[in-house]
Amino acid sequence: MKTAFPAWHLRPRTIALVLALSALGGSASLLSATATADNPNRRVLVRDITSVQGVRDNMLVGYGLVVGLARTGDSQQTYFTVQTLANAMQRMGVLISPGIVEVKNVAAVFITASLPPFSRPGSKLDVTVSSVGDAKSLEGGVLLMTALHGPDGQVYAEAQGALVVGGYSVGSSANSKTVNTPTVGIVPNGGIVERDTSVDLHDFKVVSLLLRNPDFTTARQIADAVNQDFHKPVASALDSTRVDISVPEAGESSVPVLISRVQNLALTVHTPAKVIVNERTGTIVLGGDVKLTPVSVIHGNLSIEVSTTYAVAPLPGVTGMESSGSPEGERGGGEPGRGFGGQGRPNAGGAAPPGTLVEGQAAAIVPETTVTAGDSAAQTMRLDEGANVEELVNGLHAIGTTARDVVAILQAIKDEGGLQAELEVQ
């Protein structure tokens, strides 16, 4: 009798060998042709790659109640929901005891919103409502009026309205179905701004542009484009993230007009060569301008599988009479002098073969381990001078590599110096 147990697998080991090759004749022309075909530069507007310092959103948060649920709200054990409901009823002039309140149609929620720049009192904004307790669904609920606070603790908006939930939950216990997240909803235009947080641009003496992707070359190009458009030095790059523009020297009628004119300037952006690798998910993102020097990659897989099975084997030197105290042939109604195999069938000649389990004989469970190793043939890929991402990916796919194999190969190429880009491992 054999019992199969799960096998333990050793993770396939990737063998990546990167060898630097000498540049071949005519490689310069290949590099020139590749650079012309895959031009990494692109024309963009200043508004797409920068933001104006001081002009930003502000985060708001509040705590409140959602009512009108179809018995999908918080349970009675969620005490803060009961207490909040009792406090809300008290503000309405109704005194109740929290111990007798049923909250199946009520859910405690957090409300979050983003306050846009230049928001004036009376402006509308969307709010997001998220369950705090153990409510099953917020579908069909209505958010009661809730104050939304800023980081300084001041009230900047009020929120109230019917929820729009992008999911649902039906059934109960084991027989249920949930789609998306029914405990999070949105109240479109449910928030009303109560405090003026707009920035007075007329007080600006300097307009600072902040780059979303810091780069010294891009900052210098923005300053050059602004100075060329105004025909005088009105902008300067302070560092890789900031470009300052003098408002008085620009001579525009207002700061908004100046910002609009600058944001609509177009320039050529040189995208940095970068490779992003996420080892946890096996995701690899390579920029189209990533170049490689001549390299060869030799790739192979070594896999080892260890499996263990357990078999019942007789103990040597221990007979059925010694183990049970009765003649072997008398057990199971068999005839004296005849042995029985592991299946209870008589053996010819009255004797069991060596190693066969005889009925009534003492036995033990013995593990049997099997080791299987497989080593596939190595695959070779060669990249010439100026190879780009497309050639690298196509070559790696051709030799049968997986996403995780590509991670190890890219790291090896970077260590060898063949990857002309920044490698970021997350």
C-alpha cells in the first residue's frame, strides 16, 4: 500500500551569463540608424509637465452617518455607531438611550473629498463615503449632513446627499454574492464649499513652475523657451524641479495671463532612460529610449523535484505469532501452514515471497524519496551595438524566458555595464 504525498518543488534557477562583445565594424552606422528611427524626444506643452507652486488641492475629511439602508448597516456590536446615532438624535431634540437603539439601517462612515484650488463658497464638489464599521452594503443609503475638516481642523465644506454605490451584495452566509465594493460610495456634487481658500494671484511677484518629473535638462529648456518667447531673460532654472518667472519683468497685464501664455509653450523633452522592475509581481517597464551595448545572454533552466511516498513494509525477524501470540495460519480463518499475501490471497507453495507483507505480521510505514532533476539546454541571445527595448524583449521571448527570468537577466546586464539606463527595482 502506497500513499502519495505532495511533492516539494525547488524554484527553477535561472542561469544568466552576460558576456561583453567587442564592437563590430559598421556599428556606428547601425547606432545612427536606430537613433533616427527611434527618436526618444517628443514635443509637449509646459502645462503637461509642470504645475504652479501654491496652486494645489486640499484634502478634507469628516465623520458621519448613512441612513436608510435595507438592514445592511452596522451590527449592534458596533458601539460607536450606536453612540453617534444617539448624539444625532439628541441634537434633534430626541433623548434616547444608546442601549435600546437598533442600527441595522444605519452605518458609520468616513467622508473624504478634495478641495480644488480657487474654490469659492457655494462651489460643489464630489465626496467619497466609506464604511467604518461592519456594514454589509451602503446601497440605497443617504448621507446625513456632515462637516468636512481640513488639516488645520477648520470646517471648509458640508456634505449631504444620496449615495451612488458601484457594487452590490446579495444573499447571506455561505449562499451570497458580492460584486465590487458595496461599502464605498460617492455623492456626486454632495459637498458645498463654505470657506474661501482661493489664492490671490495678484500678489505674486514670482511664478514658480514645479516639474512633475525632475530633470535639469528639462528645467533649462523650459527657462530657455520662456525667455525666447518674451525676447528677454524673465525665467531662470533654480534646480531640477523649479523654474522661476519674474512677473514684473514679464510685463503681462495679469498673473493669470502670464501663466496661460507660459503653459501653452511647446518644447522638446528628452525622456530619461529608465527601467522599472517589480520583483514581487514580475512586472517590467522599459522606456523606449533605453539602449544597450553589445552583449550576449546565455540562459538555461535547472529544475529539481523532490517527491516522497510512504509504503507499508514488514518488520524483519518479527512473525505473526510473536506479534499476536497465535499461529499465523489461524488468523482470518486461513488454513494452517499456508501464508497469505498483502491482499489476503494464498501464495503457491505455502510461503510468502521475501518482503511481502503477510497477514498478521508486524509492519511499519517506510518513506520512499525520489529526486528528479531536469536541465534544459542553454539558449543564447545576442544584441549588437545600439539595440533598443523592442529587440531586447523580442530576443528574450525567443529564448523562452519568463518575466521573473527577465528581471535576473536585466540585473546581470546592468551589473556588466551593458544597460545604458537607470535600473529601479521596486
